[in-house]
Amino acid sequence: MANVYGFALKQGIGAPSEPAVTKTERVERGQVIAHCPEDKLGNNIHSSISGTVKEINETHIMIEPDDVQKAEYVELSSEAPLDRIREAGIIGLGGAGFPTAVKLSHRFEGKGTILINASECEPVLSHNIERTEKNPAEIIRGIELIMELTNATEAIIAIKGHHESAIAALTSKLPEKISIHKLPNIYPVGDERAVVRECLDILLDVDQLPLAADAIVINLETVFRVYQAVDLKKPLIDKDLTVAGKLVDSGAIKTYFDMPLGMKFSEVFDLAGGIGKEYGEIIEGGPFMGKRASLDNYLQKTTGGLIASEVFWNGPEKIGLLVCACGAHKERLSQIADSMGSEIAGVEYCKQAIEVKGTLKCTNPGICPGQVQKVMALKKAGAEAVLISNCTDCSNTVMSCAPKMKLPVYHATDGSMRACNLKLVRRMKSTT
Ligand code: SF4
């Protein structure tokens, strides 16, 4: 029997959705199974498969799939484009999960820019760039729809300059008012405020939204799903993702398109040929911002990557943590230190990491303010090595001082990068 699919009731920012089906009910692919609560921020959830509802609990709706699945889906019934996007349950698919219909309900008066975040900022993840190469015309159609909805005067696709074939695919189809901005190959150039800074030369304050720069930032896959909702009446039921790391095919980085939401992670890895005999942990997301996950979890709208990391290496007895606002936070670094068998000697934060409403934000993402004092403080606290989550530029700075203090450096991304045979985040060689 096929694996049961699990649809989380809480996906993205806002209130949990309310079940619209009952146990034993038959559902079709594309059918709404949970509604966004009235007058609340949230999103509708649709079934990605046809099958039978097996269970509804506090967190999930569980559906047993039919043996044979059709590609067809129950079409959206709304007429107006913004209503279709809302009905489709689209949220920010780069990981933020903010309801897209709410974001696109803003109408610019005068100048307004749509910034398409195609940076695919995290290493390893590659599905956004490949989607761009596969479907440039559909992505441009999605951008045009968004420009129309928001009355934007221009759109800029922000993409790293080394993705030459994706840029070439887009360039051959670009209409007037849509242009490309080439980003440097550094982390976190895909941070929302970094995208605004790079494309518009405006540095927003940590508590400012892109609207303060007359801009809306939207992730590339989200644009593609907007096109599908408006032109094809398709609800958000499928997801692009990257599966990588310690697979049977060790070190592989594989991309999957239109994977049905709700699929169990173990089944996704099986499709990728299976996990290798030994691995450290399962990471949901990218190497910098991903979280430890279980093989029993289910694909959600915000799942962009699944990585089986390298086996944990033994750390020193005492380790110091250096926390970045745009990378692994203290809790995640502590989890890695624990898996390395190291006790935490001290915790320091990059001085550009500022707490805003309970969340760390960087005042100028990716531009290093200097890390020597922080590393010295960790040495003074008794650290025999440092475990850092810093951006590319700050990791470079740490590497210029920590070895001189005889402190080995570990990075939160090491497990993912080693598992994919990629160069570790250490000294920066090039920004292009
Ligand atoms: S400057 Fe500091 S807080 Fe900002 S991205 Fe780099 S390490 Fe993180």
C-alpha cells in the first residue's frame, strides 16, 4: 500500500487552516481540504492526490492515495486573478510563507517595482534556476500578471550572474519594463533587504518592508505558481525541490519538479534512489537556514530542499558559537554542537544581528562589520574551536583571525557541503 499523505493545517504565516473534509470522505486532486479561517491571515490547503481521508488530527489531515493518480485537478472557481491566487492557497515559496494574495493586494501609485528573487541564495538548492531554464515564458507571464495586479511600473529579475543559461533563457523573452539584475555569488544575497539593496541601491532599516522602497519582493517559484493559478486555474498542490547529500548515489544533487505536497520525506528520498547507509541528519531547507527534520515529516508548501548530511565529526570538548542573523541561529548551532559532542563555552552574535520583534535581523546583510572581537571573546570564554553560521563575507573574516588564535573553525553548513562534495564556506575567493 502506498504511503499515506500528510497535509499540515499550519503552513506559512498566519492561523492554521480549518478542515473542510471529514474522515472516510473521498477527495480529488486539487480539492480544497482545509480553509483559511475567515478574516484571518492564512491559506487554503488543497489535496495533491485523489484518495480517502484516513484521519484528521490537531495538526494534519491524512489521506490515503488511490493506486492510480491522474494529472488533472479540480480547477479554481474564482474569476478575478487576485481571488484565484487567494483561493489557490499560494504563499511565499522561498521559505517565508507569507500569503501571496495579501502581498499582491497592494496597488502602487506612481513608481513601483516588482523584484523577482531568483537568487537561489542557499548553496546546494538548484530547483529555482532549473525551473527558470525550463519555463522562462511562463515565469515572464507570471511577472506580467503580478505587474498588472499591483500597477507596478517595472520588474527586475534578481539572479546570480554565473547562472548564464537561465539568464540567456529569460533574456530571449524579456518584454519592455522587465529587466535582469546580476547578483554576486555570496550568501545571503537573496535576503529580501539585500535584494532591494542590490537592485535599487536602497538600504532598508531592519524594521522596514520593501514597500518603503516602492518595491515588492517575490520568490521565483511563487511567480510560476501565480501563473498556474491565474491562467491554468491550478491550486497550489505541487512543489519544486532539491534532494541531495548522502544518498545511495553519494554526493548527488537532484532536482524534482511538481512533487505532490503531503508526500512523506522518506518516500521523496526513495524516489531519489534512497539514502546511503550512513548520514548525520536530515535537513529540511538549505545548508544555512535549514532545520533538522525527520524522515516521517511531509512535504509542505515551504519545503525547498531535503539534504542528508555528512556523518557528524567529533568536535573539541568546548566550542564557542558565533551566530549570524541570516544563518543558523543559536538553537540550531547548539544542536550541531551537541551532535559533535562539544560543550558550549560561550555564545557571541555578529554585531550586525539585531533583534526585531523576537527575530534576528542583519542591518546590512552580507557586508561584514568585523568579527575579530567576537572570536577573541569566545577564545577568552574557553573555546577550543568555533562553530559559526556567518555569511560568506563574515566567514572570510573569521578565517582571517581564528586560525591565528589557534582556533579551528567549523561552519553550520559543513555537514551539507561535505555531503554534496562542495567547497566549504571558509575563505572567500570570488564574488562573481
Ligand atoms: S553581517 Fe553578520 S548578521 Fe549580517 S549576514 Fe553577515 S554574519 Fe550575518
